[in-house]
Amino acid sequence: MAEELDNLFALVEAAERRIRPFIIETPVLTNEDANAISGKQIFFKCENLQKTGVFKARGALNAVLAHLEKNPELKGVVTHSSGNHGQALAWAAKRCGIACTVVVPEGTSPAKIGLIKKYGAECVICEPTPTARKETCAKIAKEQGKQEVPPYDDLLVLAGQGTIGLEILRQVPDLDMILVPISGGGLTSGISIAAARVNPKTQVCPVEPVGKDLQPSLEANARLWTGPPQFLPSIADAIRIQQAGDITFPIMCQYTAKKVFTVKDDDMIKAMKWSWENLKVVVEVSSAAGVAVVLSEGFRSETAQKIGVILSGGNCLVDKLMWN
């Protein structure tokens, strides 16, 4: 296991060297009200201030740069995304001067589709199922000769996301816990790799919407979900994927804490509003998942005292706010 961690951590370190000139080392905020409510010290990592407004810029850029290192004649890239990864890949492709196509499911936020197109990418709409997304993406890659860059289930992508773990543990070295909103697991697995090497005492805990049921699978070290992958009926569109990835899940079984927090849509909406009003930052509802945890009454009983919260993104329609 030590050798595996060495190899995975080397990917994260290589990602940081590769993307460092182009991304933002995002700030960490504190808030006295959050500390008082939770009875702990809370540190908010503002990836909503990252390039493209979301942490996904890290993994997308790392993947594009790494593929170009191997193949300078790369025609372009293609992915499937609910919006944030697609936007990040479009930005990365534009920066590197290559074409990009993004497959998005029906019902994707108009704000996110608009931002994808702003960076010059082509958007292709597909049926709103994980299987349809993957099949449409694979078809485009084959027909157009483009490189697939998955949104989470990819070592280059998750290594890029892992650079957040390196940063926050430089900024706050003695964190007891990091709360991470989880979709397919790229962000969680990447940060877990970084924490396992930099500070093994730091627990990396996923925060999920209702219906994901990740904890039983983590505890069993086995995929206990039944049926094909599906989207959960959550308002948090960036974390609606039910099942973790084939690559990310085994990494989480090894390095992520067996403690998963589940949050309801209403609590994420309240936490989103709280963040706007108290942290003075724009976060989308998925990004507020960890905030919802620290504001919850039950969190006061947790023994961990220094808590990192990943504010994963801030792409939302400001003229159609969820609490209005």
C-alpha cells in the first residue's frame, strides 16, 4: 500500500508542478459565527474563486497539459459533464489552443451551458442518464479523433484535484478533518491521497446528497449499489451522480475516512444563503454541502476541532436564487 500511495502522490505532485503557473492558490476564510455555531474552528477553502469559478479547472488543465505532452498533435478533447467540468475543460482547451466538445444532459443549468460556450466549446445535449453521457462522449471521441477527459474517473483529473489537498494543508497544516462535496469521487480521492501523505491524521470526509448511500460501500470496501448508475433527484446538480467511479472508489476505500455526512436539499439551500450573507462569497448549492454539515446541530458532537470545508464552486444563476 505504501508503494501505491507513493505512486499516487507522485501524480499529485506532478500535477501541481504542471498547473501551478496557470491556476489560483485560493484563499482560506474563517468566520466567527461558523465557529460559534459548530463549537469548532472552521476553515473555508474558496475554490469558488478558482479559474472558471470551480475546482474542476485543476483536473481539467492537468489532463489537457499531460495529454499534450504525450501527443503535441492532439486534435482536441471531449467530455461529459453536468456543467462545471465541461466549463473547466473548455477553458483548459482554449488556453492550450485545441478544440473541445462537451456532452451535457438535458436539464443542465443554462448558466453552466452558457459558460461552456463562452470558452468556445461545442455543447451536445444527451439524455439525462450517466450511461447516455458516457456513450455519447465515446462516440464523439471515436468519430472526431478527440481525447476523452472524464469528469472524475481519471488519474490525471483526480491528481489535479488533489492539489487542493496540498494547498489547504500548507495553509492550515494541522486540520483534523476536511469536508468534501462528493459526486463521482475525483475531488475526494485526490484530496485523500494528498492528506494521506502530508498529514495522515487528517480525516477526509465526503458530504453527499440524500440517496447516494456511500458509507456502506466504503465500510465494506465493495460497491454495494445495485442497478445501473443514475442521477439522484437532488437540487444540487453538481453532486447528483449516485455511484463513485471505478477508479476513484478503490482509492477512497484506502485513503478516505469511513465517515460520510448526508445533507438534505433544504439544508444545502440554507447553507448557500448563509455563505452569501456571512462569508460574502458566491457559492452554488452543491458547494454549500460541507457548510450545511458544520451548521448542523449534530456536528457539535464531533470530536474533531479544526475543520476544513471545501467550497467547490460558485456557478449559479444570480437572477434566480434558490431561496427566493
